[in-house]
Amino acid sequence: MTLQLRPFTEADFGTLIDWFASEAALVQWGGADMRFPLDDAQLGAMLREGAGDRAARWLFSGVVGGATAGHCQAALDWRHGVARLGRVAVNPAFRGRGLAAPFLRQVIDRIFADPAFKRVELNVYTFNNAAIRTYRGLGFVEEGVRRSAVQVGPERWDTAMYGLLRTDPR
Ligand SMILES: CC(C)(COP(=O)(O)OP(=O)(O)OC[C@H]1O[C@@H](n2cnc3c(N)ncnc32)[C@H](O)[C@@H]1OP(=O)(O)O)[C@@H](O)C(=O)NCCC(=O)NCCS
């Protein structure tokens, strides 16, 4: 199964909104600041950050056979050469087929293709085994855990921080 990277656009909004059926699923994907349900307004604000030569954010779709199979964003700190990967998701209909790593490998290659970027980092909730296996397989190193970092309904979740340097083995 070949996955191709292309920019995320407004035409993808409806598809992405359908992937998150609960507040917990939305926060697991997008972090504690997301408001359930995901909507055009929240996605529009993200997309606007993607404008310009030195955008604050790059937004990607992963396409398999014409279908949107993945989504990922990178928040860009141009001054310090750091890209923070986030809002990584594989379409529920495509999960468990080993697509996450090849998708993110293309995103990481795209980031490091720009000489400005020396480091890619990300946050992941510690129970998210599929995500953590993916990130470790790509060479990310765990750098610490923020214990009891967010409140989601009645639960508090721990956040692990991972980093990958341009010079790290991949
Ligand atoms: C995290 C996510 C992108 C992974 O994609 P996926 O299609 O489910 O996973 P893949 O089939 O590519 O497998 C990735 C790895 O996780 C493992 N895995 C897959 N599903 C798993 C599960 N339910 N529990 C534990 N491990 C799992 C696979 O065996 C594989 O590990 P390996 O490479 O060591 O063999 C996807 O599950 C997702 O979109 N989750 C919801 C949003 C989310 O949590 N995003 C991450 C935010 S940090």
C-alpha cells in the first residue's frame, strides 16, 4: 500500500472531523486545548497558520488510492530549528495496517529537507501504545514524562516527550 503526502486543505475538513467520536479521542489526537466536537472553525484556525514562506505550521494529508488515510501537523519554530509533530492520525478505516510509520517518515523527511530544522519533537499520552511504538520505531527518544499533565473528563493523563535530532540514527 503506497501512501503519498500532500498538503491538508479545506476539502479534507469533513473527513477529518468524522475520525473523532468522543472528547477523549479528540484530545488524544489534538491535545488538551481541543474543543469537542472538532469543527471547521478549529480546523480553519490551524490551516491559517499554514500560510506564508515561514509558516507557523505545516499540515499534511496522507493519501492511499485517492482516500485520505492520514493527517499530521508540524508546528514550526524557525528561530530555534525545532518542528513539533502533532495531531497525528491514521483514518480509523486504515488503522492497524502499518501505515503510521511510512506516513510519518515522509513528514520527517520533508522537515529535515529544510536545513533550518535540527530537531523534531512531539508529545504523546503514555497509554497510547500504537503511537509510541510508531515513534520509537522512527528513532524518537523519550526525554521525560509530564505526570498528571491534563484533565480529560474524570481522568488525568501523563504526557511523554520525545525528540529526534537530525544527527540521530533513523
Ligand atoms: C497512533 C496511530 C496514528 C497509529 O496508526 P495505526 O494505523 O493504528 O498503527 P500501525 O498499524 O501503523 O502500527 C503502528 C505500531 O503500533 C502497533 N499497534 C497498532 N495498533 C495497536 C494497538 N491497538 N495497541 C498496541 N499497539 C498497536 C503496531 O503493531 C505497530 O508496532 P510495530 O511497528 O512495533 O509493529 C493511530 O492509531 C491513530 O490515529 N490513533 C488515534 C490518534 C492518535 O492517538 N494519534 C497520536 C497522537 S500523539
